[in-house]
Amino acid sequence: MTVERPAMDEVDRIVRAWQQLQPDLNSTPLHVFSRISRIAWIQENLRRDVFAKVGLDGWEFDVLSALRRAGDPFQLTPRLLIQETLVTSGTMTTRLDKLQARGLVTRARAPEDGRSVVVQLSAEGIRLADEAISALMDAEQEFLDALPAGAQEQMGDALRSLLLALEAPADAEDPSA
């Protein structure tokens, strides 16, 4: 039984060149992270195109989807939105101003604390978030269809393990800390 080796990609060519220059170089990180970077670039362009077709920018989807995932009544405080979308407070204020001007969110005083604000999705915001996530999942699944279903699951598991390790607090690795 012969196992067919996949064709070489650009990363293979880059690694081969480095190995010729420095034969003792551990090229495993290049094999992994260069491919992740290239896939991320392709996927980011895909997302931009998908969101544009439904009339959104990527950052708009980030905010709308955070609110949608919050569940009924689809509202969060600006502080929680900042945590969900990893942007600064000033950036979030600007984004909320723009989304409110488009009629996709509303801002109101929190009923339990009149000093704080809650941001809530409008009906149009819900519709756009749902349309965008459906279109995105369809487009991204088309990309993943290049791999068998089992390989898709294995890749998801492997990337989860890597991400958990990378996001773990530094002191969690050292039991004496």
C-alpha cells in the first residue's frame, strides 16, 4: 500500500530553503505557524467578503455577534463588549456610535443602576447578525471541505490544545508560583 504524499506548498519551499542554509534548524514552528498565518490571511479575506455581502464590516459583526450570543434580551454593558471584542474603551464608544446611527443597536441606562449603560441589539441588528453568521459558516465550511470530516475534527482539537496552552497564565505552568 502506497501512501500518497500531499503536494508541496509555499511553506514547504520556504522550509526547504532554510534547511539548506541551516541544516540543524528545527523547522517545525515554520511548518505550523507559517501555515496558520497563511490560512488566517485567506480566512480574513473571506470574512471581509462575506460580511460585505450582507452590508457589514468585520468589526460590526464582532459587536453584533457578541450581543446576539448574549441571548435574549441581547444586551451587554460596554465593559463586557470590550472584553468580548478585545478593543479599547474609546474604540468601543466610536463603534457603538456608528452602530446606533445605523439603527443596529440602542443604548439605555441600566434599570438596576442608572449610572451604567446597556447596549441592546435592535431587530435589524439581530437579523443582520443571523444573516452574517449563516453566510460565514457556509463559506468557511466550503474551505474546510478540502479535508475529510475526521481531519476537520482533529485539526479543531489540536488547535484548541495549542490555544489553551498559549492562553494559559504563566504562573499556571509553575506550581511553585
